[in-house]
Amino acid sequence: GLLIAIASRSDLPTSDRYACARRAGAWAQGLIADSLVEAEWSALARALGDVGEAAVGLDVYEARRAPARDRAATVEREELKAWLLWKARRYEAARAAYRSLLLRDDGAAEKRAKERADYALGLARAERGLHNFAESDTSFALAAALDSAGSTGETAAWERAREWEDRKAPEAAA
């Protein structure tokens, strides 16, 4: 538990978090993954993704056999898996996971728009990883439209603009 708590703290140097996350990740596979409470397990998987060990985070994710406690926990698990797949550069699988999340319909419209913007941004990043620039452009625009006044929309608009600039010749971009 202590290793997971340290690995999850964003105020610590990445080198310290990395060592704790790797050790906890190696420990938390197999039956141990099910002995952790849901919050600890997901915090460990997310910490592994944060420190550059998304593949190990996916191993920790896959080791969990205990069912989710409710519908919200199921969605949180799907979001975590999609993010870990993207961080691990498994873009095909990440694209499929984000598409599935984007097509969900199970919430209040206002909250749902913010969540859908997050999913569209994840989808855009996966498409960009696959070099599907037209599709990523559409997904970036969708994310920006769904959260036009929020941070996800702002991030999507910025990444979309950066993508267009990156595809130009250096002289044209300047």
C-alpha cells in the first residue's frame, strides 16, 4: 500500500515515483491485484502509465479478476484501459476503446458532454498515433466542440493546431 501511495503522488520527483511504481507493479500481478481495493489498484495502474510504464500498468490491469462493484466502476475501468493502451502506444486498441467509450449513452447531458470530449480527445490522439490525420482532425474538432469552454476543448484545439503546423514544411510553419 505504501509503495502505491508514493507512486501516486504527483508532487514527488518522477525518479522516486518510478522506482515505487515499478516495484509495486511487479508485486501487484496475479492474485495480489484482486486483494487491492479498487482505488489502490487503479491508482497503481495510472501511476505506472504516468511514469512511462504503461505496459506494466496494462499487466496490472489485466491481472485484476474481481468484478467491478457497479456501473460507474466499470466505466472507470474502461477509461483507464483506453488511457493505458494509448500511453503504451497500442494505438489500434486505444482507438477501439475510445470509440466504444464515445458511443456510450448513460448520463446527464452536461456531464456527458465533458466525458465525451475526453473520449474524443483520446480517440484523436490514438488516430494521430496511427497517422490517420484526417480522422484525428475530426476527433480533435469534436472534442473542442463538446467542451468549448473547458480545458479538454482548449487542449484539443491546441493539439489540432499543432498537428496542422507540424505537417507543414518548416518555412511555411514559421
